[in-house]
Amino acid sequence: MMKNLLVLLLAVVALTAPVFAESCGEADPNIVITVTANGNNLDVTFSDAEAVPVGVSFQLDITGAALADPNLSTIDGAFNTPIDWAFDNQGDPNNFTNGTQTPVALQGAPGVAPIGSTSFSVSAGALGTDPNIAGAIATIALDGAVGGVTLSPDCTRGGVVAADGVEMDVTFVFDPGTPVCPTCPGDATGDGVVNVFDLSNLSLFLQTNGLPPFYNVPVTTNAEACRDRTGDGVVNVFDLSNLSLFLQTNGLPPFYNVPCP
């Protein structure tokens, strides 16, 4: 019977918590870079600062997704010199024409990061302009739903550089927003199919993370959103019973597979 299923230990990708890191220098004032998951994109925004950055370069390491065509990633027109795009397109007459460039760069080497990268940099300079940094400055196009982001300064390109040429202190923040299951509720293993292996995964998750009597675990990650069968923002024994009934009603032995829509 399904209630006697063996609990299996299966790997689950969890969304990283917000990450904070300093820029390459010790100069003031501080500026905050926020990267927010927006569907299959990452939106990069800057807070207002007393000094104006004329160069921005930081590294992103992502899980659960990969870089789409780098030419789909954009940056505010004030940052008109993505030097790595220029490096790869030295013979292009549109080398410094806004709208024809990408800010996506390789980590630790010159040039544009390729499609499918999970570790890359965002780098651009403001040549001969006075950039207005309020609001979004970049959108990085990804394939897949991002599971986590680690941010750090790209010190090989100077980090964030102010108008007077000094490196600025920076706080990086990743805000995942509302967790969303990238496949379908009940797919605890993330393989696109709801079956008894998800039931085992959910059971082990509650035994490991919850407390009696209901084993409540608030939903804070994409993986937990997939375990929240009832959609109430909490993973608990009610999701376990809901999933068990769903499989008994919709699946067929031996694994009771139900593909995600």
C-alpha cells in the first residue's frame, strides 16, 4: 500500500538565500545592486548613490537555469561601452552603437560569455555620459527558472567604479521574490513527473525539517513551492495526504506517474 512506501533520499535543488558581498575597494559611498528573479530573466537594479558609477562589473553564478543568447541581455543606454562585446567585435562598425551590444562577459577572461553559461559576468562602462542609475539598468535573459544566484565583484574589471575613478563599496542582494514551482505542484524531485518518488521525497523532507503535529515548513524556495500541493504557502502533512490521494486517483502502478501539464 502507498502508506507503506519506502522513504527514498533524493537530491533537491534549493533556492539560495540572499547573498551579500563587498566590492573590490574601500571607497564610499555604498551602492546596492539587487538581482531579482523575473520569470526566466534576472532584473538587475541599482539603488541611488551619492557618487555616480561609470563602470560596473560583477559576477553571477546561477543554478537551475543557464544563459540564453547573450544578445538578448540588455543594459541601460547610459552604460554604452560593454568592453567585452567590443573585444569580440573589433571589426564591427557598430562597435559602440547602443542597442547592438551585450553586457554579458566571461569570468576571468576577455570576451562575451557563451549560451548555456551558468557562471558569467555583467560588465559595462559609461563613456562620455552621466548615467542615471535609478531603477533597472540591466535584464539578463536566461533559459529555465533560476534556482539560486551567488553574486560577487568582478575585480579583474574593477568592480563598481565611481566618476572619480575610485572603486565603490557595494552590497549585492538577490531577492527571489515569490517562490514559484518551475514544473508543477507535487513534483518534489523536479523531474516533470509526479509519482511515488515525490511522495517519498516529501515524506523525508517533512521528517527532516518539520515538527509535530503538522510538520509545518513555510515555503521560501522554488523546491518548497513544488512540495506545497495545497497552495497555502506551507509544506506539511496535509500536502502529503493531498499528494497521496492525487496519485491514487490519477496514477497507475507501479510508480503512479502523472506528467506535469
